[in-house]
Amino acid sequence: MRVLVSGASGFVGRRLTEALVAEGHEVRAMTRRVDSYRGAGEPVYGDVHDSGSLEKALDGCDAAYYLVHSLDDREFARRDAEAATAFGAAASEAGLRQIIYLGGLGSEEDELSEHLGSRREVESLLGLGGVPVTVLRAGIVIGHGGISWEMTRKLVERLPAMVVPQWTKTRCQPIALADVIHYLVAVLDNEKATGRVFEIGGPDVYSYEEMMRRLAEIEGRALPMVTAPVPMVEPVTWLSSQWIAFFTGVDAQTSRSLIDSMTTEVVVTEGKAIDEVVPHDPLNFDEAVLAALAERARETRR
């Protein structure tokens, strides 16, 4: 198939393009910086915030992956909604048979954060043009270069002790990057997956605090942690985002968006659906962490 990957130079996109090429697909890697693109596939210019550029990028494609988010922008929800609407319309005009979107876990019965609510909105907006959308909802993706993972790793590695807010007790179900790539490739041109929503996750469920403690154990670090009963209110989340930005290098706006989502459980509740379509045994938490650390070590040595 001829497949377009938007966000091809990103954390998930650059691994996905490699996997798709390895499977024999003709891959167009959509990027705003064609001259500097060094990944797999044929680089093609495209910007989801420039609807005029999408027609050429999508021309002749059979399917497309949508891997774009704007968390570092204060108006990310509006921008992502506009971009998803434009992309869905362009995909329809190009005659695509499928759009595949990597969204976020979170029960609709809960009050979703702006970040998670935006991802849910994008799911519906991508399909307004009439192209069937396959959605894979995931929580934290563990892999070298992922924002949520790097925030976690750097906090554990750089702090001698931590005072953590109550909301770090919220449960999450992380998944290895390799498993996300496996699912993304497997649902392409899969009739059983077309137009459906799937939840994906690893076998382990941890609170954010437990996840940091386990990472510290894996790395052989002592990390004393004390939970502080502070509320999820504006001054606290603002201060937390500034603090995380200082210690991890992740910009404060992105940190704030992710922190706001930490009161919502992101766990798989309907795992049988994806198992029936794509039978697969994902890595456990320890295996995913070791794989991410190994990739970081390899890149550091280059």
C-alpha cells in the first residue's frame, strides 16, 4: 500500500515509517522540513495547519497515519481540532480508504482533562470527511524520546528524593513503543479494524508513583518519596509544571497539559477487542523500560 505518515519525524512516527517500509509498504513521510529529513520513506512536504499542503501530500495514497499533537501551544485543543478537520477533509478528497490515529486512554465516564478531551475530539473530527478511522488508544508509551517517558526517567535519575502530590496515586497502564508500532502496522488494511476504536496497553497497571519507584529499582537507585496532600488547583499545577520543566527540560506548557491529565485513570477496559483482531503479547513494564534504556544507551554511544 501507499501510506502517508504525518508526524514522520516524531517519537512514534520515525519508528513507524521504518516498520512500514520493512513490511513492504510504499511510505510517504510527511514533514515540514523535507531537506533535513533522514528517516525511512519518501519525504514529502506537508503541514496539518496548512490545508493547502495536504492535497499534494495525500495524492495517490491508500491510507494515512495521523500522529500529530500540539501540546506545547496554549491553544492546542483549538489547533488540533482545526488540523484534524482539515486532514480528514483532505483524506476524503484524495480517496483514502483508512485513517489510523493514535489517541489516548481514559474513560468517557470520567471528566477528561483538556489534553485527553482534545484527543477524543480529534478521533471524531478525522472521520467527518467520511474516511473510516481506526483509533488506537494508549496511555504512557515507554520508549526513548517519548515526552511522558522522558519526564519520568529524568525525574527519577536527577532527584535524590521526591515530594509527590496525591494525584500520582492515579493508575495508568503503560505500553512499550515496540508494541505500539506492532499494533499500528497490524491494523493497516485490516478489514476487522477499519472504523473501530481499540484500547492498547501492556500487562502491568501501576500508579504514577509506583511506576517511578519501579524505575528507580530497575536502575538501582535509592529514591525516597513522600506524598503531599495538595489539591489539583491552578497554583499547584502551575508550580508543578515549572518545577518539572526545570528538572527535565520539557517545556512548561507541555508539562502542564500532561499534569492536568494525571487525575484521570488511563487503563485498558476493553482489551479483548484488540486481542481478537491483533493477537499479541506485549512486553511487561520491566521489559519495556530495559528496551528504552538500551536504545538510549545506543544513541548516546553514537
